Amino acid sequence: MPTTYTAIRRPVITEKALGVKETEGTLVFEVAREATKNEVKQAVETLFKVKVAAVRTATFAGKERRRGKYAGFRPDWKKAYVKLKAGEKLPEYVSNL
């Protein structure tokens, strides 16, 4: 069971994630695989001091990676889309882009 500081691993900073942030007021995070929607909601509300309207999650299987004749897999990971309530200010975790 992840705590507030281990439920959220890092923000996802891609063109798609930044577009969703600007147009829909939705933040995108990489979260712990065992984190539930309620745990992610509480962690975002605690860390960023905002109100969360909804949380959607998606789990991704790790891709195969090769180094010559040796093959292995990257770890599985989970992404969370966190929609903020209307009127909430978006936290700025991206600068210099």
C-alpha cells in the first residue's frame, strides 16, 4: 500500500500530456503499480493542494529490449490521468520548455 510520497513516481512530460494539461485541466503522472485511484487522488490533493474531480488509470506492459543476443523486459508501469475540479489552478512542474 503506497504512501503519499510513493504513490506518485513522476510527472509524465510528453507533447500529449502537456496538451491534455492545457486543454482539459488534466495532470498525467507515472504512479506505483499497486496504487489505487483513491490513493492517487489523496496524494495529488496533499502534494499540490488542489481538488481532484476524477482519476483514470492505465497499466502498460514492459517492452522487450535487446543487447546483442541477450533479451530482457523493461518493467511494467502505470499511468494516471488526474482531472482537477473547475476553477483549480494547475501546478507548474514543468519549466524551461
